[in-house]
Amino acid sequence: MSRIALDLSNAGLTTVPDFAVGPIDDEIRVVPLPGTDAGPSRRHPTGDANTGTDRAVSPDILREVTQAPLQTASTDDPPDPDGSLDETSGEDPVGLLPQTALRVGALSSAVSGAVSIAPDDMLPKAMSIMAERGFSQLPVLDSLGSLQGVVTWASIAHMHATGRQPTVRNALTSDYHVAEATAYLLPVLPYIQTYGFVLVRNTAGSVTGIVTSADLADQFVAVAGPFFVLGEIERRLRRCLSRAFGEEDVRQVHRDRRRRSVDQLMFGEYIRLLDDEERWKKLNWPGVDRSHFVGLLRRVKDVRNGVMHFNTGYPDDDSASLLDRFVGILRSYDPDSTAGDITAD
């Protein structure tokens, strides 16, 4: 991705939205950088400084920067007869933050359905459902599924305090927020903090679920846990490999001759580095089988790429267990020297 961004910048171009951080399914437009004269749509084909026009960006350049591979080979690149150098295909550099933003609909409670009542239901029914299920709120939907409001314990208390008849309609509150399932989660968080929940609806306008503060707490480990574990895996793996492999080893597995250290490699290149019996011996890990370790590393790479792009949901129990086991192996060969080592890079 950094290669594409650099080529775009050199051509006076950028993308809207930023291709490196937007959702993986977003459409992007290639546009001139602010303050530059690039851009084929507004320029004269030949251009002249005296006429206020500039030379257009060639369509060939556009194709090159938007279709360029992440890696390009030179004449002295290592041979790749079996395609093994494609191990990094679609992979982001080690150490990057997630490449897409999490959406509301990624939370299971947002799309798992919402228990509701009708406006003409008896209030004791609503209170019984809330008490039985431990709910603090209950959406009220009419016969067509249209949202009429929300009943909460606070709104019920307010109804009684103001002396109104104890009915569902009189207990309705408008103190809530409705979020689209496709909306980004981060801007919705203040509403959850304010109201304690948000209702979620799909593109057809139907309520599909509720996300509460408790849901966010429950999901924190599922969302954040893999990032912390993967960060530790990458940090420890780099340290282990840096102690064993030098510039010549890096050159044998990377097409870009400017990369000289293990810290500049990506996960797929770690796999190629270790998937060689002679290089493996340099690690001096007699208690670890190379084939088994490399197989685990390939699986970790797949989990990592899915987590980085949020494109596979949260890691399932097997994937989470894999990360825990793998980081356990690395801890054995890269013990923390101090208590503060966990934050060291």
C-alpha cells in the first residue's frame, strides 16, 4: 500500500476516500492532490504555462499507479519458479493499524434482532419482559414494524412521577438514537455513552437490533484482544528473527534490495525466511519442528490479515486459541527481560 500511495503522490494524485484506511468494499476516485495541477478531467491535452493550462496526467500513469502491485521485481531478484514469492499477496506491512473502520453491523447484537412490544400492549407486559431478560429498554413497534419510541425504566418512572395513566404509549421516550447498521461504529459511541444504547436499523428501515454499553464491554475482548496478541506476536517474532538473520538472509527472500533487516519484512516473507532447513538451523530452536512452526505461522498470517481488514468478523474460538498458543511458543524463546518489555518495540 505504501508503494501505491507513493506512486500516486509522485503523479500528483490521491484517492477519495483514502484507499488505505477506508472499508474494503468502498468505491474510490483518483483525484488531483490539493494545490496541484494534476488531473486529466480539467486539463488541456498539451498544456501551456502562458494559457493557464497544464499537461494532463497520462492515462498510462493512472493505470500504473492504480493497478501497480505491492512489489515489483528487478533483474537481480531471487528466482521464484514455484510462485512462493506470492506469499505476501494482499498482505499489509507488519505493524500497521487496522486498514478498515469497524461498522455498527459488525457487532452481533446489532443484527441479531430486537425484542419489542406494540404501542397497545399492556405496560405490565413490557415491564415483565424487561425484568425477565435484564433489559433496560424495549423498542415499541407498530403492526407495520415502524418504530414508535422506546420504553425504559427511567421513562416508566417519569410517567408515574407525572401522574399519567400507566400505559405503554404514556411511557414512551424519545431520548434515544437510531444508527444505520452500515454506519461507522466510532461516531456512534458518544450516543451509546449518552443514552446507554442505540437502536440499529437496516437499509429498509427495519430495527435489526440494539447495541448497549454492556454489549460494547462484552465485545471488547473479542475486538481488541486479537490486536494485542498479534502485536505481541509480531514484536517477539521480529526480535527472535533479528537475532538470527542478517542482511544476506533478507535479500534471499525479498524482491526489494533496499530492505536489509528483518524489521522491514512482512509476515509472508517471515514464512519464506523460515521455510528453509539451513536458515531454520540458525534459530537454534531444537525443540520446535520447522514444518509445524511454519504451518502455524501461515495460519497466524491468515488470521492477522482478516483481523486487520475486519473482513472475516471476529476471530472464532479456534483462531483465538491459535494466537494464544503461538504467542506462547514465542515467549519461550523471547522471554521478557523486564516488566516494561511488553511495551517495547
